[in-house]
Amino acid sequence: MRAAILPTVVAAMVAPAAVAAPWHLENSDVLTVRSDAGEDYAVMVAWPEGQPPSNGWPVLWLLDGEDNFPMAVTNARRLARARQRSGVEPGLIIAIGSEPMARRSRDFTPLIDDYSVPPGAPGHGLPTGGANAYAKFLSDSVRPAVAARWKLDPNRQTLAGHSYGGLFAVHEMLTSGGFRNYALVSPSLWFGGTAARPQNQSARNLKGTTVLIAEATGDAAAWAHITNLQRHLVARGAQVQTLALSHQNHGSTMAASIAHSITLAFGLEKLP
């Protein structure tokens, strides 16, 4: 009798895990927004409790939403709960999915004549040059879709991107300027060679724009590009802060800097 009962007891212990509901992020939703080219994008949105401020919610826009949305939301909410210590208030987080990889490569890179990604570099063999169309998609399709449901503060919009996403954020800032603040994390400033250098892209006045550039320490080539970019942005009127991340690598810098991006977007002060 004892041997017959034991399997039943074990099954009862295991069963709840097999039927457990997936974890759900409270106060979040996923919108599907179609581009002019007929492609559907997942747009993840998380909002705070309560009513928005009179001017609307401050907004943190995240590229590569599949990777960055959950950690940004949980960290932003934790910081907002400790507002007196963190100086971070609640805000809206919008994250746009970038997959598949070919679409990410195309959307995040500017059009550079006679340029192809060299062998061994990220994105080699994938399409490039769609950054202008993607910027238009964000401003003309995604922003209205979100604004139809949530009140957004037009003067507190922050765009954060990593790697190719950081490259896109640089391009958008220099050519469109649809955001007030930018968090550039390990931006792929090598892309395009000399033709893609900021001084060859735009002479926009960046007064009133705040930029955070984060990169792992020890990457001399990346920091040389960042120094050149910082010089150009400051000359155009932007306020720029660099953040050197020790004990990190290209793959970990977004997670290591996410609290700084959140503070840039939702902080009571402009920079962390």
C-alpha cells in the first residue's frame, strides 16, 4: 500500500509547477503597429499607477525591446518607489521589438553610399540603410498609437539604444531630433567609416538636448569614437555626460547602465 501511494504523492507535488501560469508584468501591454512597408512591430508599453501629471507622463523609449523592456520596467518601478532617495519619479516605458536580426540591421543603420559591413563585424551580410524610414515609423506610427491611449509629456522624451541601437539614436538625434534626451550605450560608431562621422551628417542645433554616452572601459577604439562624438555634440549645444563602465563588456553594458538611462528619463535632475 505504501509503494502504491508514493507515486500519487510525488505527482501531486510536481503538478502545480507544470500548470503554473506564466509571469506577467503588471500594468503593461503589447501593441502591434504596422509600418508603411506593411511590417508588424511589437510595441511593449508599461505605465505607472495613478493619473499622469498635467503635462503627461515622461517617456523612456527603448530599442531592442525584447531584451530591454522587462529589466527597464522593474528597475524604474523600484527606483520610483524610493523616490526620496533616488530622485526618480514614475514614467511610461515604450519598447519596440527589433527582431528578426536582418530587420534590426536594416532599421538601425544609416544609408552610407558604397559601404558594406566588413567581414567579421556585426551585421556582415545583412541589409543596412533603413534608419531614416525607421525614424519616420517611430514618429508617425508608433508615437500616435501610444499617445492614443496614454498622455505623453512632449518635452520629456528619452531614447535609449545599445550597439546598433545606439548608432540609430545618434543618427536620429543628428537628423531628426524627435527626443529631448538620448542614452547611447556602446553605440556602434565604427559603422560607415569616416562617411558616418557626426560632423558629416548634420549641423543641427542641439541646444536643450541632453546626452548620456556609456561604454565599457578598456575599449580604446570605442572611446576614440566617443570622444569625437562628444566634441561634436557639445559644439552643437548639447549637454553630454560619459559613463565608463568597469568590469563590463559590449554585451553587458546595457544592463549595467539601465539605471542611468532611467534617471535621465525620469529623474528630477537632468543627469544621474
